[in-house]
Amino acid sequence: MSDRPLLDTRRAVRRALAGIAADAGTGTGAGTGTAGHAPPLALVALSGGADSLALAAALAHEAPRLNWRAGAILIDHGLQHDSAAVAARAAAQARELGLDPVLVRRVQVAERAPGGPEAAARTARYAAFRDVAEERGVRVILTGHTRSDQAEQVLLALARGSGTRSLAGIPEQRSIGESAVLLRPFLAPDPEITRDVTIAACARAAIAPWTDPHNADPVYARVRVRRRVLPVLVEELGAGAAAGLARSADLAREDADALDALAAEALARLRAHPAAQPAPAEPGPAEPTQPEPAPIDLDARGLAALPAAIRHRVIRRAAAEYGAQLSREHTLAVAALATEWRGQGPAFVPGIRATRAGDVLRLARQQGSPRAARG
């Protein structure tokens, strides 16, 4: 049996932790521990499956060499009758690997949540990650997403008709709370860690992974992609089809990052000073006391002159300041006030009223029914 899968998983973890250390200004290959201070703490998000177990084994091997403390966090979603037993078994495996602390958290998954049960479980899981990171001073939480997951994510994004950011797939890194980072070492292109690699790494390390029955349930779109769609692509297009999809995510992410940076610069350039707001009336006992966000005024001609990819990102960024996530249809409705304005009235998108007066396009909070506002 080859050692290559085991060595590749370790190399992926080593590179990821070294990158975090470098970002923190501590140099490559070392954590932030100094004399009189404990080394930083990294927790692997452990489910007991092959991906997270291979990650746990790699973290347990590499962390001491990089001056990190290594532990595990297990989230029991309570979605299966034996979920507590599964979590306990995985916790025991983590301790056998030498991980400490090993934390188990039971979460409540909302029923009938937007996005379905997968999205609800993910929301509950990430909330637990944030809480644990704050409680324990965790620097990094690592998850076992692989290049196989990335290929599936790209196919799902294509089927939804999503834009470049969605096609960029699962990010390798994101913030959790104020000081912690969520890290996905197995998403990096080199070494290429697929689901087959993590299974082989567990076998080489003599670790027995748990098989989640949800990963075989065709009620989930991701399972159908994994078990039905991708095998057809591989059969018809060759064994490299999945790897090609994951590479497409890498390329899309580079483009999306560049376009987002240009959009941020354009929004700052086109934005007028916040409009003065009238002093709010004294709130009654049952009225909210939070101030209403100021309208956002943009140079409509400057917005129209931007390439569409930048213009639409500017509009979505501005809308996000009101907590709104605009669909393409909504974005185009607002953009038309800049590019196709002929004196038409306002555009109403979720929670926002967009109007134009002269060369100013204004986004403001929409209160009440748009029909009443039109009247």
C-alpha cells in the first residue's frame, strides 16, 4: 500500500497552517506561540467520515512540528437516531490520534428553513464554530472539503445559472467571528486531494471511517450529482472531468476576486456623501430605536459607463449594505435606471427602493408596500 495519500494529506495541512502563520506575520512554518504563551489552537471539524478523519490524522501529525496545538470539534446535528453514538465514536478516534481538546456540541437544526435541511444544518454548524472559537480562543477550524466536493459544487452552480462567484466554488478560507479562520486544506490544487485520496489515507493509517447514510440519499441534489451526474461525465469525457471542474473553480475565483476588487473601488468612486437624514422622532415605547441607514447616492452616468460585470457588482454591493441580496433580475432592474433611463419611476427590489433624479441614482430602504409607494 502506497504512502502517497497519507503524505499528500499531511503536505496539504502543512501548507495551509504555514500560510496562516505567514499571514499573521510570524513567518512560514511556525505558529504564533512564544515564550510564556501557548501555541495557537487549531480544531478539525470532525464528522467521522473519511475526509475529516484523514484531515484529523494529518493535523495530529503536522501541528506539533509547526508549533500549533491540535484538537477537534464534533457537531451533533441530531438528524439521525444514532447521531450521539456516531459523535462519541468519532471523538474517541480523535483522542486516539492525540488530539486535545476534543469538543462535542449538539445543535438545533431549524425545520423548513430557506435552502432546505442542508443549508439549515450548515447554518447551525457554523454558529457553533463561531461560539467555540470565541469560548476557546481558537485560531483555526479546519474542514475536510476535497477537490471532489469542489467539482460537485461547480456543477450545482452551473445548473442554477449562477455567476462567477458561485462558479468559484467553495473558498479555501473564510473568517469565523472576529479572530478565527475557517480553513479547507484539501481544496488547494496542489497536492490534489480527492475523496479517493482521503479514503486511501485512512486505510494507510488504519483508521476506520464512518459512512454517513445521508451521502447516499438521492433526496439531496449533491448526492444525485455525485452518484449519477459526475459518473456519466467521467464515462463520456474521461477520468479528468472532475479535476477539470475543480480547476474551473480555481480560475473563476481568480476572476471573481479581481472583479470584486474593481467593484469596491468603483463604488467608493461613484458614491456621493451620505444624504443628510432628518432627526428621528422620539420613539414610543414599542418603536425601534436603531437609526435608519442613510440612502446611498451613486453617479448614474458613471455607473452606466462601467462594464456590465463591474456595474452589477457595484449595485449588489450597495444593496448588501441594507442586508439585501439581489437576484440577477433585481440587479438588472436597478441597473436600467442608469443605462436605460428615460424618466421612468422607481424600481422596487427586496427591501430597497431605487430612484433616479438627474444624474443621481439613489438606493433607500423601502418601508411598507411598493404599491402604496407608487400611489
